[in-house]
Amino acid sequence: MADIPELVKRRMVSDDLRGSFEATIEQRVDRYIEVSHQPMTSNPHFAAASAECIGLYTDGHFLSTVMVTQAVAEGLRKFILECNGIRPNVGMNGEQIGMLLVEKKIMSEQCAEAFNRIYRSFRNDVHHMNPKVGTIDFPDLARKNIQDVATIEREIFAFKMSDKGEFILTNPQYWDIRADGRAAVFLRLSP
């Protein structure tokens, strides 16, 4: 069989990708809307990974969504501890750290439970690709995890708008506020 010219290959792949996208557009829209993510967050080192979770879920990459939401949740928890100057006791697990943050009134019980659900979402099985991975309902788990990350970010990075159109940060300790009063932000306004 003769080689297919590059231009023809490109056209075939382009047509296949376009067809696949158009065939799944409604499901992608539904998944994007159901997340109810925070449209603007601080810009810590994991902000892009957090935004990528939304894209992975929207596009139907459920296993990857689970993996990245687990990593982002761990990064968020560490970030919250550091921003509040807290060093957990050696040996504390994720759930115990969540309870500590609730006791110190750093986060709500709802936020801590969102962390805990992600912590319990087969983290070790997924991370190590244990045989259990073959039995996990990844679409459902991805939906739960992405919604839990959104719950956490809506609380941690909450803000309001003043009558003058200025942002009022609920938890300024999580934002890199410069000397001039401006903060570096990560915008997630559209897919």
C-alpha cells in the first residue's frame, strides 16, 4: 500500500477530530456547566493544573481527571497549611489535617469533607495503578472529585465585588497581593 501524502493524512485526522468533537459537544457542555468552578483564583504554582482538571473532565478524560484532582487537592491542602503557618503533626493523615483546619476555623466542615472525599477516592490505587483501578467507575468518581475541588476553591478563593467594581477577597492570605494592592490572579472564565 502506497504511503498516504502528509496533506491527505492531515485532512483525514482533522475530519476525524472535528467529527468526534461535534458528536460529543452536548456532553462536553453539560460537564463544563455542572462543575460550577471558581472563575478566578489566586495564581499559586498549581493553578494551571487545577484549571486543567476542568478541561480534562469537560473532554471526558475521567481517569486523568481523578489523578489530577487528587494531586491538586494535595497541593491545595499544603498551600492552605503554609499560608496559615501550620505544620501538621508527623503521621497525621489527610482527614486528620482537615479536622485540624476546621478546629482552627480555617475552613468549613463542608470544605474539609470535600478534601476528605478526594483523599478517599482510591488515591493509592490510582497513583500506583493497582488492579483495583480496573473496577472503579471513573466517570462518576471524576464528577465527584471535580465538584469537590470546585467546592474547596470557591471557599478558599472566595471574593465579592464592591460597588466600585473592586474585588474584595474573603481570604486574602491565599492571594499574592502586591505592594500596590493588586494581586496576581488565574482566570477561568471560559472553557
